[in-house]
Amino acid sequence: MDAYQYVVLRCVPRPEREEFLNVGVVLYCPEQRFLAARWALDEQRLTAFAPALDQSLVRAALESVDLICSGDAHSGFGAGTRATAYGIRALSDNESARFGLLKAPKSTVLQPGPVHGGMTTDAAAELDRVFTHQAS
């Protein structure tokens, strides 16, 4: 069994109100080198919840999550550097770094929920299970 972590992706049309709809899940399993997202927009439900929301922008944000998971979000840009208290170090582009980016708190329309974890032998199947559980 391998440890994994996941976050539920939330659509938060008005962040100041803290009301949201779950729209997806990102699951990371380091031992299986697995990082992937599953998401779906229920357009009718989202329209009832936030009539003024531009759903194409939410869809674009979710599609960018897929690009981040696959490592294609910044292809062609090369790895950067960052300053630390101990000098400068090269940034890593791996599943762990990308999951760190995705799970970081944000004040945007698409936000990650708290990090949860578990154990699995099949991360892809676990992603499907967690997504199905969160969507119902």
C-alpha cells in the first residue's frame, strides 16, 4: 500500500462569501509517481448557484490544472531559480512540486480544499473513487 494525498477543487464564485461547489479532485501518490486530476462542471447547477459566473473561465482554470498535473503548463520555459535564506537554488519540476502548487491556498474562483490522505495500491482507481465520492 502506498500513501497518497488529495485535495478537492472548489468553484468559489465570490471568495468573500466562502460559498462553493465541488468540481474536481487532484490526487498525488509519490511512490507511484502519480499526479492527476478529475473534474466535471455541472453547468445547470453552477448557473443556479452563480448566474453571473463565466463558466468558460472556470473550465479554462480546470484545464490548466490538467496541464500542471502533466507537467505541460510551462513547457518551453525551462526551470527557474528562487532566492532562499541560504542563497539561490534551482526550482524542481516534479509531481511533488506541482502538487504543492495546486494545493496552495488561493483567493480565486477555483480553490483547493484541505489536504486529505489515505493508502492505496492503485492511485488511478483511487482518484476515480475519491472523485465519485466527492461528486455525490
